[in-house]
Amino acid sequence: MTRGGFVILRNNMKIPFFLFGVACLFLASGCVHNNHYYVPKPSANIDDRVRKFSASGSVTLLNGQPSEEQQLIMESGAHSYYDNPKAWTDVAIQVAERELTKRGLHVVSNSGKRVTMAVESVHTDLGTWVVTTKVVMKVQTSDGFSKTYTGKNIAGGMTDLNHHYNEALGYAVAEMLDDERFIAFVSK
């Protein structure tokens, strides 16, 4: 082989190594796993989901969820979505406080009438055309009443997940506020 032939061989070898390097970069970028942590905002409008009632007096709303451990809500390709149950419960309490205040109750830190709330789980299913999220929240009152409420939100496949989660959590609170037994407790 002449020196010229060696140069040609060397230049031809650069192309496969270059293409191999580019392919590795594309493969590596596809393997990166993205984690998303989401805490909803208390912005969901739930007026049309809660019956009209009025109450007087005061109530204390307590966060009964001790866990701040991130829990998996949903996986989609290389993306994983997580919640923090304690933080989600804090937002549920904000929604409940807003709605109870609109109905005449004073939310205070030391009432004899107490409601302990805990978001227990959040799960999202991605279908081909719809996104379904269920928020499960346990509620206990100081008079011994205990019940689990589920807020379910179903939206079209191209949905804003932030808004979707805000509504799912709001719907769980709406289920509580629309329960006759809960209304009787806060109204007495």
C-alpha cells in the first residue's frame, strides 16, 4: 500500500467513527430520564360541584398526612411525575378554607370543631385520547366521622397537566363539601 492509499483508508475510517459518535449522542439523549415534581395550586373553581349551604361558627383544618416522600403519579416515556402527599394536602386545606369561608365559617387554629385531611394517593392514567387522574383524600372529623373521597378529572389527551391536577384535587375537596354528613358536622 502506498502512502496515498493509507491516507484514503484513514479518511474513510473517520466517517464511520463520526457517524457512530453521533448515533451514541442521540441514543444517550433518548435515555435521559426526566423527573417532574408537581404541587397543585388552589385555583380550581368547584362552585358547580358543591351544594349551597351556610354555616356559622369556627372550624380548624388540620393536615393529617405525615409523609413528604415523593410518590409516583404517572410515567410517560422518559418522564416521571411525582407528588408530595403532605404538600398536596396543604393545598386541599387551602381550597377547603376558601370554600368554607364563602359559606360563613371562620377557619381558625384552635376550634373545638376539627377536620383532619390527608391526600393519600394521586394516580394518572394516560390513554390514547384522554388523561384520567384520581386523587384519594381521607377526612376525619373531631366527632368521629371518617370518610375517603375521590376527586376524578378526565380531560382530552392534549391537556395542561398543571391545570388538570389543580382540578382533580379541587374535585376531591368538592366531594367532601358536598357530603351531607360533612355538611351536618360543620353546620352544628
